Amino acid sequence: MLNTMLQAATGMAQFGGAVGAGLAAIGAGIGIGLIGKGAVESIARQPEASGDIRANMILTAALIEGVALFAVIAGLLAVLSK
Amino acid sequence: MLNTMLQAATGMAQFGGAVGAGLAAIGAGIGIGLIGKGAVESIARQPEASGDIRANMILTAALIEGVALFAVIAGLLAVLSK
Amino acid sequence: MLNTMLQAATGMAQFGGAVGAGLAAIGAGIGIGLIGKGAVESIARQPEASGDIRANMILTAALIEGVALFAVIAGLLAVLSK
Amino acid sequence: MLNTMLQAATGMAQFGGAVGAGLAAIGAGIGIGLIGKGAVESIARQPEASGDIRANMILTAALIEGVALFAVIAGLLAVLSK
Amino acid sequence: MLNTMLQAATGMAQFGGAVGAGLAAIGAGIGIGLIGKGAVESIARQPEASGDIRANMILTAALIEGVALFAVIAGLLAVLSK
């Protein structure tokens, strides 16, 4: 009985961890998607500003990537918790 | 009784793992979709900037792909958990 | 009693697996839909850039397809779980 | 019995922590995504205002990053709670 | 028995605290994102009004930041509650 309820708790944690990681991937997808779309369209409009656009694109995409990977790791910790 | 409640916990974890993997696929779909749409439209508008656009497209798409695959693997771990 | 609770747990896992696979299909549908829409419109505007547009279209669609198939397989594993 | 209900409580906390971290990543993704999209498009329209645009972009993105990282850490504390 | 039910209550509180902090980060992300996007686009259209735009941008972003940080701290207190 003891071990089984412990397992039930682990099931709940794994449930939340996987869903949380999925939500973080949605955030990263929408955010970096918007930036990438804007960047390629901007390069098409102003090809000579390409280096400046790429620098800003990488900077903001890296900020989103950092938070999203942090949240995915939080979800992974919940999945792998005993 | 013990084994069955253990199975119930596993069922909950598998439920969350599959839903989490699906959510991650939504994120990757929207994000890479926006980037791909912007890229092909930009190439149509400015065909001579094609190499630069493709480089930026692959860079941002790879960032999204990384987070999404990470989240899908978190979901897969929850599905395969005992 | 034991077998019935085991069946309930399997039902929960199958429920989540089917929903997760459906969510992944939504992601692939929206993403590849955006890319395909952009590609055919771009070819209509600039028919001579058709080969370049097709290459980029296939590349981004394949990235989405990879994540979505991975998530569908995670859902399938949850459905087939004992 | 005592330890197992304690574990059940931990499972609930881990569930919420992972989902909360995922929600925070959605917020950061949408917010920084909007800013980054606006910034690269603005640089394409007015390349000579690039330094001023970048300063404002970093300022607002840092504000969002601060709140989101704070919320992810709150989720991580819930995941790691005993 | 008393202590364990107390622990179950703590799990519930941590669940709500982490989710609440995540929701606050979504609010801050969307809000500051809209402001930042509008600001950089406005500077691109009217570069000589840059100082005035920046002052208003910081003022409104700080208002959102204040509320969001307050809510994240409320969530953090719920996570750290004994």
C-alpha cells in the first residue's frame, strides 16, 4: 500500500512534467517563430542590413531559448523524480 | 491491489507524456510554420538574397526543433516510465 | 477488483495517447499548412524562383514532420501500453 | 501511510511546478517574440536608427526575461520541494 | 495522520503558487511585448521622437512589471509555505 501510493504521486509528477515541457515548447515555438519570420522578411526588404538583423535575431531568440530550456529541464526533473 | 494502483500511476504518467509530446509538436508546428512561410515569401520577393534567408531560416528553425525534441523526449520518458 | 483497476489505468493511458496524437496532428497541420500556403503563393508571384522555393519548403516541412511523427509515436506507445 | 501521503503531496507540488514553469516560458516566448519581430522589421525600415532600436529592444526584453526567470525558479522550487 | 494531511495541503499550495507565478509571467510577457513592439516600430517611423517614446515605454512597462513581480512573489510565498 505504501509503495503504491508513492507510485501514484510519481505518476502525477510525471504527468505534470511532460505537460509542462510541452507548454514550454509551445512558448519557444511561437516566440522564435515570430522572430524568424520577421527576420527573413526584413532581410528580403533590406538585404544590406542583413548583419544587423541577424545579430538582433540571435540575441532575442537566445533569450527565449534560455527560458524555454530552463522550463523543459524543470519538467524533465519532475518526470525523472522518484 | 498493490500492482494495480501502481498501474494506475503509470496510466496517469502515460496520459501526461502523450499529451505533453502532442503540445510540443503544436509548438514546433506553429513556430517552424511561421518561419517557413516567411522564408518562401521572402525568397519570392528578393530571390538574390536567397542564401542569406535560408541561413537564417535554418538557424531559427533549428533552435525551435531543439526545444521541441527535448520536450517530446521528456514526454516519451513519461510514457515509457514504469 | 484488481483486473478492473488495471483496466482503468490502461484506459487512462490510451485516452491520453489518442489525444496526444491528435494534438501532434494539429501542430503538423497548422505548420505544414502555413508553409505550403506560402510556397504556392510565392511560386505564383515569382515562377522563376520555383526550384529554390521548393527546396526551402521541403526542408522546413520535413523538420515539422519529424517532431510530429515522434509525438504520434509517443501517443501510439501509450495506446498500445499494457 | 504517513510517508506515502507526504509523497502524494510532493507529486502534486511537482505537477504544479512543471506546469507553472511551462506557462512562464509561454509568456516569455510570446512577449520577446513580439519585441524581436518588431525590432528586426524596424531596423529593415530605418537602418540608421539601429542602435536606438536595439537599446529599447534589450530593455523591454530584459524586463520580460526577469519576470519569466523568476516564475520558472518558483516552479523549479516546487518541483524540487520535499 | 495530522502531519500527513498538513503535508497534502502544502502540496496543493505549492501547486497553486507555481501555476499562479506562471500565469503572471504570461501577463507580463504579452503586455510588455506589445509595448516593446509598438515602441521600436514607432522609433523606426519617427526617429526624432525617440526620447519621448522611450520614456513612455519605460513608464508603462514598469507598471506591468510591478504588478507581475508582485504576483510572482505571491506565488513564491505559496511555494515556500510550510
